[in-house]
Amino acid sequence: MVKRMTKSIITLALISSLAISTLLQAASQLDIHLSGEIKQGGLMVGKTKPSHTVTLNGNEIAVSADGDYAFGFSRDDKASYQLVITADNGDRVEKTLVPQERDYKLQRIEGIKKSIMQPNPEAVARSKKDSKQVKAARKISSDLTSFANGFIPPIKGTITGVYGSQRIYNGVPKRPHFGLDYAGKIGDPVKAPASGKVLLWVPDMFYSGGTMIIDHGQGVSSTFLHLSQSYVKQGDSVKQGQVVAAVGNSGRTTGPHLDWRINWFGVKIDPALVLKLQPLE
């Protein structure tokens, strides 16, 4: 009798232990796992169960077959965001995210030609056409998940311009800068900072000259400006570290360099913060 009771107690203990383990596992699957800095210009990369639903302020965010997802904050973002992950059974976990405010540098550049400061109507029309192509490419959301594997610098060079800085040309404030500028010589190799697919290559845009956009998945993309040439074409798949283009002096620029930009759809992200991202397991 005692042996039977002891066996029953052990069985119940094992069942309870298994139940607790299952509950803990389910709870851990609902934990919010994020990589990235919660600050203006930051890109956030998350990991969850593929079947879970992820929303940001009520808007659903795509989740890959491996459970990867991404979102970002703009240069001057001061909003409060509610990130919610919902499981198949309706259980949910949420987290409030408020991007940290940043101070940005001012950069004064003198000696810009009047024709560049005040382009003619034909040039304005051309730049609007270019902008439409860029915006259309940045609206694309693919199933690629290269953004979740980390980024490398596209070029070895001194950084001469940073994200968020306000450029003042001939005393006139212009739009903030949204990329990282790397010093370089014409022809220097430009590498893909992450794997992806070439969405756009135009050799002669009015302002940005040779312009390339690479899709890294779910609206995350890299843009390279002022290129002298491309070694790939639109539609090509590229690997991280692959040489895809060459530094140039094309478009409206003061000298040879690479301007690298990161977007999450229309949100302009700081590439310097993207380089700090750590892949999530």
C-alpha cells in the first residue's frame, strides 16, 4: 500500500514538473527578444515563434518562417510605441518602447555652386522622377531575413559624415543627412553590408549619381550613393561581403566618397547603429 502511494506521489510529481516545464517554455516563447538600441534612428530586430503575431502600435509586423521581424525609429521620433506579441492561444506579452532622443552635429560647407544651390526647373523635375524610383523600391517587403544576421561596413575608409547631421550649404540649412559618408577614391570596392537582392541600379540620378538599393528583407534596405559603377544588376542576389559597386564622384557631391544609407520602408535608420546589431538565437 505504501509502495503504491509512493509511486502515485512520484507520478504526480513528474506530471506537475512536466506541466510547469511546459508552462515555463510557453512563457519563454512569449518573452520579447530584441537586438538594437531603442533610440532615434535605431533599427530593432526581434525573434519570436513563427506562429506568433507581432504588432507595433496596433500595426502588424511581418514575422519570418524563422520568427525574425524588424522595425525602426526615425531621426526625430519622439513617439511612444507599444510592442505586442500574441500567441496562438491568445496569450500575449507587451513592452513599451520610447526612443531615446539624440543630439546631432551641424556641418557647414561653403563654396557650393549656385547652379547646385538653385537647380533649374528641368533638374527639379529630374530629381522628382529619381525620388519616385527610390521610394517605390523602399516600399518592397520581401521574405528575406538577411537583416537578422548582422551587418558589416561596406567600405574600409574614414567616416566623414554621420547620420542626422544638419548640413548648411553656403549658410543655408538643408535637409539632415541620413547616411554614413566614407572617404574613398574613385574605383574603391563597395561591399554588400548584408546579403540580399538588388532592387535598383541607376547610374546617373540627378543628386545621388550612381544609386543602388539592396533589399535585406521585410522592408530593410541599403542604399549606396555617388557610385562610379556597378558590378551587379537589378534582380541579382548578393552575399554579405560581395563587391557590388565602386566608389565614385557622381551626382551632386563635393568629392569622391560613399554615402551608405539604411531604411526600414520609409523610415531612415542610422547605419552606425545597424553595425552594432547582434544576431538573435
